[in-house]
Amino acid sequence: MLVAPLIPALAAGGAPRDALDDPAKLVKLLRSLRVGVATVEFASRWELEAAGMVLDWSRFPPRPAAGAPAREPTGARAPQVLAALALLRRGKALPAASVTGPVAAAAELAAASAPAPGAVVGAARSAAALSPRAAAATSPRAVTALAVSAARALCEAGARLVWIVEDSDRAPSDAALLQPLVAAIRASGAMPALHLSGAADAWLEPVKRLRQVVPCFDPARSPALARELTGRPFGVLAAPGARPHPLAGAAVLVTHDGELAGRVGADGLRDAVKALRP
């Protein structure tokens, strides 16, 4: 079982937006925790921002700002995300970062009524790492293409686990939107982990079809997932400071139910990590 705390924005000790200002400092902290998965960024919508979306940082995780126009892509935090992953490549922990799940991204972009997150992320090795071809921001094809390109950029930088952060309240009717993303992550040699916080049983049928993904959920809040998926690799989510569900003993991952920034003080970081350990 891999312990995978979600603490990068909390570790910044200040504004979550500044979590990646010093990738080397963040990586040093993550290494000191001696965990199985070192996540440098989680649920911060970095790839939407890098593609040109304005984010509302008044809460965390941020969301596309309502009514905000897309701006010229600048790369935003993408170089720092990729730099942090590259620094972790030689360590024992699996380097990890996230992409916004296509279902969640489409819904958030539609709610923001914004133009397409169109083009380029200033990545470390490519000036055009992310480049969805579709013109419409909210189209399934566009958000899937963006997620696939973002995941490939993460894997090229050194990610060995990619969190796919979806909204448990927005279950798709089928697995079509996520299949290209899961396949791209697997083809890059990394583990795709579908993070579904809250009550996520509505995701049962899509997840059953996504055989290559590692679904991560709270068994107490998602009993149908717990019953149906215990015969395959899965992950268990736990609230900050809470002991993981007993099914964690059979899981490949145990992780938090979300980024801890705004939920735990910086002085509680190590205790929150310790609580995940068996």
C-alpha cells in the first residue's frame, strides 16, 4: 500500500496560489515525509490556467472565474509543476500531480461561460505542451484533449502517478470522456488514479468500464463502489486526521479526500500524514 498525502498547497504555509513558487523547497519537504507518493500539486486546475483560463482563487480548490475572459496563455504555474516533478525523479517516492477530470472541467467551464482554454502551456521541454484542437471550451472533445496533453506533459517531466480529479456529484453516463485520458497515462508508464471524494456510487458504471484506472473513494460513503471494486486495484480516501477505512488494508493507495490547504494548519501537516499510515 502506498501512502499518498495531498498536502502541497498546505505545505506552502501561505497562499495556496504560491505553493509552487519554490519547487526545490517543496520537493525537500515531500522527501522528508518518507511517503510512497510525493504529490507536487493537487486539484489546482493548473492546466486550465496554463491554457488561458482565469481562475478564482478566493477559495481552494480554485475554479474558472465566472464571466472571466480567457487571456493569452502564459504557461502560468506549468513550468514549476514540471520542474518539481523532474526534481523528484531520482527519489524513492512516486512523483505525482493532477489533471482536472474532463467531466468536472467541462461543467466548470460551462458554468464560467468562458471561451475555450485554447492553446499553449510553457512547459519545460515544449513551448506547446498543451494544445487542444477544438475551439469550444466546454465541448467534451476539447476538455479531454486538454487533459490528455496535460497528463502527457506531467509524465514526460517524471510523474509516475497522475491524479484525475473528478466531482463525485457529476457522474457521466459512460466512460467515453475518460478513456483517452486513462489510456494516455498508462501508455506513458504512469498510474492513473481517479479521485472521487464524497459519495461517489453514481460513478460505479463508468468506473467498472475503466479497467486501467485506480478508483480512489471513501468506502463508508460509497458502499456500492466498495462492494463491486474490491477485486481490482483501488484506493481509499480519508479525511484529515481520520484513520482510513478498514478496507485500506487491501488497497494499493491510501490518500486524503482532498488537498488539506484551508482544512488543516501548517503545524498539523505531519500529523495528517501520520494518520494515513497503517
